[in-house]
Amino acid sequence: HGAPAEPGAVTRLARRIGPVQPQIYGEAWDVVTSERAINLAYTGEPLGPHMDLCYYESPPGLQLLHCLRFDESIAGGESTLIDAFAVARALRRSQPRAFADLARIPATFLKDHSDREEPVLMSYQRPHISLGPGGELVGVFWSPPFEGPLRAPREEIGAYYAAYSALHGAIERAPCTRHRLQPGEVLVFNNRRMLHGRDGFAGEGVRHLRGCYVNIDEFANRFNLLRRKYVPGAGGASSADPPLPLGNQDWALGRSVGLPDAPCDCGL
């Protein structure tokens, strides 16, 4: 709250955490409606819960969204957040077979867009759920708008889609934080763990957000260094008792940093 309503403010804030992570939309991008939208985000349509840039080998870590303008005449447009780790843990307890299939059968994440100033054709295969060596949950990947053809053996197709449907339903029923951003507010969240979205909106006026990313390793680096410096007895990344993982697929589950665990009432 209180960030100046100017385009460069969000990247200045991000650089206090770590370098801004460039990607196909540049260092920063504007989320505002456009008659020639190259992304659903640049319309007034609703955006379901998703993780950004799953078609990258290393998707962004922190995402920052700075509200520059949100006219009162706009109806809707609230930002949403869902904890993907809480959903996945609930699915594991209630439907272990579906959880196991989603950790085993790779999905295809795809960005194929030639009709833009800088054409893009990117594809990456990975399971929706990533586990550590002891079966610990270390990553969740969910981005329905950017899923390509399933490349799996024929005998696995039924299992994949049954498990996919189970996870989709769990996400739709999961607790959701909803907030209408105000000019000067900056929403900062972990893209590797929190699925974000947006309610659809309409009306005369402007809804304008500006966003950027910080790499998850840069964030972990800053966290570890500050923790070592300011928390008595903390040893940074080498400490034996930090919180739960960031969703960065780090096998050192007990040595990662991140959000605390919480039960999920996902209707499972």
C-alpha cells in the first residue's frame, strides 16, 4: 500500500528483493484491456486459477502486480489467490491414486503465438506434481490455458484425465482469497505456490496493473541472508528448522523457505 502510481515503481520495489526476471513480455508488462489483446489477461474476461509461464524450464518465482488505476465504474476485476500446495496435499489424502498419477504422467505446457511482435514457440513437459526423494511435495504446476497435447502412452490417457479432473475440481472448491486492488497497492505472491486469477470485469473506465517477476532463487537468497543476519540462531539455508518449501522443487525439503502449511477445505 502507498506505492506511487507510476510505471517504474513496481520494478524498483522488485529490485529491493532481487534482480527483475526478464521473460517474453519484457522486464515488466501492463495488464490493461486492449482491442488487439495478445493474451486473455488483456481483456475483461475472467482468469481461472493458474501459474504463470509453466512452459519455461524455470517459471518465475515472485510475481508483483502494482495497481496504477482501477476506476470505481469498473464492476468486478477482483484478484484471486489459491494455495496450490494445500490443494495438492488434500488431494493426496483423499485420492492418493490421482495424486500419484499426476506426479508420474507428464503434462505438456505450451506457448505458441506467432502473431505478435516477437513470436513465441515454447514447450515444456513435466508432471503437474513434483516430488522429492522421500515423496515430499516440492512443486505444483497448473496452467490450463497453456496446456498442449498430452504426450503419454495410450494406456495412461484415461488415468491422466481422471486425475486431472480430480485436481481441477479440488482447485475450484478450494478456499480462495479475493481482493479488489486499489491504486497504490502492490500484490506480491509466490507464483510457484499460489495460483492466481481474476474475476471478469466490465464497465466504462480503466483497470490498469503493471507487473514483473523475481526469480525464486534470488528471493530465497535474499531471505536466507536476511534471516542469518537478523534472526538469532538462524543459519540461513543451512538451518535445520526453517518453514516449508517455496515450490522450487528443492529436494532439501527441511532446509527450504516458504509459506507455513495449512489444512485445505477443498471438498475432498
